[in-house]
Amino acid sequence: MAGPQPTFFKTGTSIGMKLPPSLVSWLQVGPLAVILTLFFGIPVLVVIIVSFFDFDHSDIVPTFIFDNYVDVFTSDVTMRLYLSSLKFAAIVWAITLVIGFTLANYLVFHINSLLIKIGLFLLCSVPFWTSTIIRMISWIPFLGRNGLFNTMLIDAHITSKPLEFLLFSDFAVVVAYVHLFTLFMMVPIFNSMARIDPRIIEAAKDAGASRFAILREIVLPLCKSGIALGSIFVVTQVMGDFFVVKVMSGGQSASVVSALQNEIAALQYPPAAASAVTLVIVVMLMVAGILRLVDVRKELVS
Amino acid sequence: MKIGFWTGPDCKKLADKPTDFLTMVPSLFNADTLGMRPDLVGGRDQVKSWGDLLEPKFHGKTALVDYAPVGVIDVAMALEARGEVKYADKGNMTKAEIDQTIKIMQDLKKSGHFRAFWSNFDQSVNLMASGEVVLQSMWSPAVTAVRSRGIDCYYAPLKEGHRGWTNGLTPMAHLTGLKMDCAMEYLNWYNSGWQGGFIAKQGYYSPVPETARKFMTPEEWDYWYEGKPAAVDIKDPYGNLMEKKGATRDGGSLWQREGNVTVWNTVMDEDRHLTRRWNDFISA
């Protein structure tokens, strides 16, 4: 590019006109604020309003009642649904964390060639070239009673009868979640690991630290923000899911959202809205909890 | 009849006799039963009663639709057939009847009696086609879809009778003028025959059979509506072979099948309780 060096990003001086700094800030946040208000704020507001409405067989009746919330908070089904969703979230979080951390650690510290590093990183994203639904559904013929895996086990004389727990079970749900979400854990961890100054690790080695000590005392603390970001991705996705649970458990297990979806199928929008608002608050509290433990902002600005 | 008509144009009250105001224009109807895999249960005569759905020999190989108003009724049909529960009206259960049914269903679910609860058409087809399930709640088009893959699937006529239902279409209240005319034109087209002829080949009935007949061959009409043995090979709407020459439809003719309906699907008075208890069941 010819001409003077571009200095566009120096607030409002380079293009020849002067904008007051406060206006510049408004212009910068403006587009996103408009989009968020229109497509996120207003719909959420509608859901909140509907959650206080009454309903009958085919109508939503605008009033102001607390019945929908009373139902949510007094039913023991709610507790069971949250325990079920939290159980999946906890198991999937732990597994994706171990796999994601190990993968990132290997890529960052054990591969020396940048080219191979990028190549392997892209390899991890190959499953994402196809849709979530296809990735998940492919497990069904693999894990089924007459599926590939069971046929293999029987042909190899490892079992005599097909293993039924492989499909339409909590096991199948966890397999699909881990497959779908591990990358969301791995990428942020990879990102923060890649920023660790290799000289620190050299110094630790020189000082006689074992590999495990380096991992525990240096890598892990410096990856905290990556782990927190990954955890937010994984936990919120599991808490908000109904499709994986429904399909992979064959409808045998429930989640908060699958129950909510049953209400929508029965045209019972107000109770579904109340469940949705409750879930949003619970998930927000969980995210707030994670952010309280780890200052993610450090990751985003540094 | 009870839900067919409103008392007036802007009214929310159902009339108990025919008026000028339809609640909806009927679009299709059928008499449902259970779908089965004759090759995996030892023959078509192995399932004769709704009660077989809960038969221990099918343990772990049955499925229900994951939709409360149908899933609960299918189990209620089975429980009544087995003499375990007596219902006043399975199509409109009381809270106590719903609770009693769900309680039994929860125990069955915990024991692993059900392999899955399907939530869409494809799932019901795949469960059956893959042999994960041998006996389940099923729609007629799903049975024809499994058969079109060359896999034997049978919509078993059961001695207690069928579960009947009907669907309808109705324009939204805010339509006026041209938009209303378009809606009405669409409704008229819907029952003018093409649609009825198409769904007939999946096993559904049109509320105006005479128009549907124009879009079916005489052999197709005899097979689907009259319950006569197929004079030629019967194809599904997409042209795949569905049934070989000589076979007859489950349950016979339209009159025999619809005349043998034991329970009609409607929105129950205890609808909200039903949904809540269904969530209870699925999360158990």
C-alpha cells in the first residue's frame, strides 16, 4: 500500500475529521447493541412476559399469574431434571477437560514443527466439517444392538450377546456430548497454553522441576482462563441441550430442555416459558460462578 | 361430534350439534394400532392384543412415541387388555387414572421394558428397520416406509380395536379479505383429491374419499379403502414397492377399521397434568 502509514485505529484523528471520543465509543458498540437488543433482548423479554401468562387448550391468556413458577418450584420433577442435566454437565465437563487439556498440551509442548502443529490442530477440527446432527446420528448404527461395535465384539468372541447399554442409554448420551464438545474445551486451552513463554518452562527445567511439577505449578495455573472459557462453552451447551439427550438416550433420559420441549409440543407455552426463564437464571449463576473463580478478562485483553 | 362445531362466529364455546361454524376443516384421519416385525417375533399371529405391548417376552424390545397423549393411551390400551386397570374413558382420563398409568409405566421403564421413546417419524422407522425394536407405537406411513425398504413390518390389527384420530386445518382468526380467500382456497384444494390420493398410499384416509379416489388406481382404492386383496403390487407414494400382489390391508376396509375404534385421541381435560406426569415418567 502506498502513501502514509494507516493510523485508522487511533481514535478519530486520521481521516481528517474529529469525533468526540464518547461518540466514537457509542458508534463502536452501536451495531452490536442494536443486534443484541433486537434479536436477543426483545425475544427474552417476550419469554419473560409470557411466563406470567395463563393458558388453556389452544390459547395463551394474557394475565399476570405466578402459577407457572409455582409449578416449576414445587414439582419434584424439576429437581430430578436439573439433577439429570447437572449430572451430564459434570461428567462431560470432566471428560472434555482431561481430553482437551491433554491434546492441547501435546500440541503446544511436544510438537516442534509449526507446520505439523497447525496440521494436527486442523485435524482436530475435521469432524466439524459436517453438521452436529450427522456427527451425532452416526453413532447410532455404530452402537446399536446389531451395530458395528456389537458385531465386532461378538465376532471376536469377546461377548456372546450384544451389549445393550451402548445405545439408548446415558452412556450413549455422554459419548455424543464428548465427541461434540471436546474441541470447544481444547481450543481455548490451546490458546492460553500457546501464550506461555517457553523460557519459563526452560527455567523450571533448569531448576530441576519434574515434568509433572511443571504441569502442575506452571502450565495449569497459566491455563486457568482457557479452562474457564472452555468450561463455559461446554457447560452451557450441555445445560441447554435437548436434542442429543432425546436422540442418544432414545427418549430414556430427560434434560431440563427436553421437558420444556414436551410442554411446547403440547402447546403449553407459558409453563415452558417459566421453565426457560428459570434455566437461564440457573445457567447465568453457573457462568458467574466460573467467572468468579477465574478472571477470564485477562485472557481476552492480554 | 362434540368438538366439531362452534356455537357462533367469534365464539369459544363448542356446540353439541352441527352449526354453520366448523372448528376446523378435517384433513385426514386413521385408525392406529401397533407396528411389529413379524420376522423377529415369530410371525404375524404372535401379536393379537394391545396387551402384548407389555408382554415380558418383548422386554427391552418395545418403544412408545415420546408424546404424552398418544404414548399414555397406547399403554392404557395394553393395561386394560391385560385386565390390570379399568378406565372410564381412555380418551379423557381422570387425574387418578393418569397417575395410576404413569406409576405402572415408570416401573416398566425402570425395569428396562422399553428400548426407546421416539420423537419423530424417522426414528420410528429406523428403530423398526434396525431391529432395535420389534413392537411399538407407530404411524401408518412409517409402516409403509419400513416395508418399502424390503423389511417386513406389519400394522397389526388387534382384537381390542384401534386408536382413532383425526387432524384438521383452520385459518387464523386475524385473516380477512384476500388472505382469508386464499386460506379458503387452500382448504378446498386440500380436500380436492390430490392430497387425499397421496396420503392414501401411506395408509391415511381423506375426509372426502370420493375426491381422493380420482387420484388412485382402482386396484389401489380396493386395497387401501375397501380392504380387498391387492390385485397388483402396491407402491408407496414415491413409487417404491410396498406390498406384493395378493396381500390385504390390516384390519380390512375403511368401515371395518374405523368401525372398530375403541378410543379416540382428543386433548384431555387433564391435559396439563398429563404433560407434567409424562415429564415425570421420562425423567424417572
